[in-house]
Amino acid sequence: MRQAKRLEQVAQWAAEQEKQAAKALAACAQKLEEAKAKLETLQRFRAEYLQKFTTCESVSLALRLAEWHAFLSQLSRAIEAQEGMLERLRQEYAARQFAWQRAHCRCLGIEKVRAKLLCRQKLAAERSLQREQDDRAARRKKETS
């Protein structure tokens, strides 16, 4: 039974590791979704700004054009930075997903080994009990004969 007790502790540890990996995966997925939303917002804002500029008539077109160009450059850099962050988050998500899968498989494997051990121990206990009962029955038979 000591083996089963130790294996149960290992199974609990593995389950905790899997739980932590799942939490990290969920947190990373949330960050990824937030980064995607921010990128979409930036891209939508750029499209709206471009549309407004092309429909707007201005007296000082040269000044507006310079401002517009500077603003679009900043917006493009922000979009590029957000795309870079999104790619890093995708890579982090893939790594965390792989870590969770490993932890999950480890947990399943330990549980399978534990179940087999418990089954073997139960079978051994049943055999031992059967031997004891057979021995008692044999002794009673000898005593009565």
C-alpha cells in the first residue's frame, strides 16, 4: 500500500502541475485576444483617419498633408509594434499549450500506472484472503476427520 500512497502523491503533484499549466495557458490566451483586439482597433482607426482625410477639404493642404503623413507614420509604427507583440504572444501561447499538453499526458500516465497498481494490489489481497480461507477450511476438515 505504501507504493499506492506514494503514487497518489505523485498523481496529486502532476495534477497540480497540469492545473498551473492550464491557468498559464488561459492567461496567455486572454493576453493574445486583447492584443488582437488592440491591433484591430489601431487598423480600424487608421482606415477611418484615411477616409476622413480624403473627404476633408482644407485651406492649408500642405500643412495638413505634413501632419497627416507624420500621424500615419506614428500609427503605422504602433501597428507594427502591436503586430510584433501579437506574434510573440502567439509563440508564447504555443509554448504554453505544449507545456500543458505535456503536463496533461504526464498526469494521465501516472493515473494509469496508479490504477494498474491498485488493481494488482486488490488482486493480491483477494488471493491472500482466498488462501487464508482455504487454509482454514483445510484445517477444519483435518480437525473433523
